[in-house]
Amino acid sequence: MAKLINVASAARVLIAAMIFVVAGSANAQIGSVQEGRGLAREVCAECHAIDNAANGSANPNAPTFKVIANTPGMTSAALTVALQTTHMTMPNFVIKGDALQNVIAYILSLKERD
């Protein structure tokens, strides 16, 4: 005789697995830290201190990448919005696609761990 599957239990297990996968991917690294650092050196270092060891930015009005990374609530989504929004004090350039994801990955790599 075939064993009946409890549909409600199976549905709960499936939903829990999906939540686990989504939550895990939300915290997953989204780009190449190394490539993001290279792009930051080329594009951002003129104004921002991009390295963890730097004491201050070349432009005193430009926060360091370490400060940006450690801003409360800073996430890849917040950085995506920030990097695609025009700022009066920043040059008007556009970072898209993999380059954007790489710069975000680099900035978030500077986040201090609790």
C-alpha cells in the first residue's frame, strides 16, 4: 500500500527551504571584491579614501569607503541606490552591471564584523 504524503507538512518544509535559500542569497557576496577595488582605485580614489587603512579622503567632504561601509543600515541595496543617484558634490558618472556589483562588494568588504 502506498504511503500518503501529508501535504501540509510537505508544504511547510518546502516554504522553510525557500526562505532559507532567499535569506542566504541576501547575505551572499554579490560581486568581485578584487575587481571592485581595482575600479574604485581608477574611478573613486581621486576623492575617496578607498582602502581600509586610509585615514582620510583626498576630498575632506568625501567619506571614506570604510565609513560608508560601516554606516548603520548599509546594505547592497542601499549602495545600489546611492551609486545610481546623482549627488551634487560628486561627478556625474554611471556605474552599471557587474562593475556596480563589484564596487558594492568591495565597499561591503570593508564592513567591520561584530
